[in-house]
Amino acid sequence: MNLSVRQSIIVDLLAAQGAVSVDGLASHFGVTPQTIRRDLNHLYEADLVRRRHGGAELNVGERNVPFQTRRITHLQAKARIGRAVAKLIPPGASLLLGFGTTPEQVALALADHRDLTVVTNNISAALALSHNMSHRVVLTGGELRQPNPEILGPGAERLFNSFKADFGVSGVGGFDSDGALLDFDMAESDCHKALRGNCRVRILVLDHTKFGRRAPVRSGSLDDVDVLVSDQPIPEPYREQIPERIQIVIADEVQS
């Protein structure tokens, strides 16, 4: 799906504010309300927003936001997380890399590393890493979960279960205040469990919007995490749930 620059900015504003008004957007962009209504209609047809009186709200709830929306929202935060994770991975390491837009940014940040072995079900990540001929990239087979560039199911689980990697990097659908890691369906949960169960250092990546975000399936707990990487300081009461043994990395604090 192709979005105009203005439509992409509208999605970012929705991600930050939750809802927008037609009149407010028209004033923000200096265009007519009719132009904004056309933009919102396009986003509605793409299942990115929900209509509300006088405006729109982001299409969220206990189901995941469409991939293309997630890919462009909070992009700079996810890129900072990716660069922070790359600082933790030495040349020559082996890595299990999960699905999602933040792990994709990890792959982009690792593209210039040397001699990595990366096992993944994330097609975008595999493509980002494939341009460096020193890397060995192992990609699972199976059915593409359209429109997401990822493969879930028994094939992905078998692949992760076949390795014992130095590092594992996985995202999460939501992080509950009791420390539970949440996903949106059983296929996501099973994949994350297989990944976290087959690496020596388990790295969880999540931007600040995941704290308190609801998702219906429990996919693990903080017992399954060694390093937590986020883009902002961990808010209370979530910070209280994190054991002292877990290394917390705030991306902005490690950027050069």
C-alpha cells in the first residue's frame, strides 16, 4: 500500500495522539477539510484507521496494527533500538532474529557487521543482511503470513529449535504491568517461545508504546529475558517488575 507523505504523517500523529480531527489536520497541513477527508478515507480503506465523529482514530485494540502502519510509526525510536542492540552483538556471533518491525531495524543496524550467522523468519531482515556477503543467513520455509513479511508456524519453530545461538532478539506485542509478555495470536507466541528457548543471551526489544499495550496471548515472562532494550526509560509500575539481573539498555543513552 502506498501512502503519500501527508498520509504517512497523519498515521504518525495518530500513533502519538490516538485520535485526530479533520479540522485540526486541515489547519496543521494548511489544506482544506475535503482534502483531509480524502486522506482519511484512503487510510480507512487500507484498514489503518477507524472513523469517528469529526475525525479518525488509529485502528488498535486487542489485535495488531497492520504491518505497513507499524513500519512507519515510531520509526526513529525503533532505529535507535536497532543501533543499541547492534552494539551488543560482536562480529562472528550467531543470532536468532524474530519477526516484527523493531527486529527489522536490528537487522538494518547489523548489516555492516562481519561474519554473523543469523537465523530468522523475518524476510525483511534477511534481505537487509543479505547484502553483506560475510554473513550467513538462514531463513525458514513455510507460508508467508501476508501482508507481513514473515513466516510463522511449525517450520519457523523447528528452525529455531535446531540451533543454539549466542544471542536471540525478539519483539513483543505488549508488555503488561505484571511483567507478562503478550502477543496477538498463538503462532506469534509459539515462535517467540522457540526463539527465546534456544539462545544464550535473550534480548527483548520494545519501544515505549508496548508498555501497557493489550494483547490476548501470553508468550512469556521476564524470566525469559536477559537484556531489555527500549527507546525511553522504563515507566512505573513496569520498572518495579523487572528483576535486577536483567540488563536494561535505553537506546538514547548509548548513541554516539
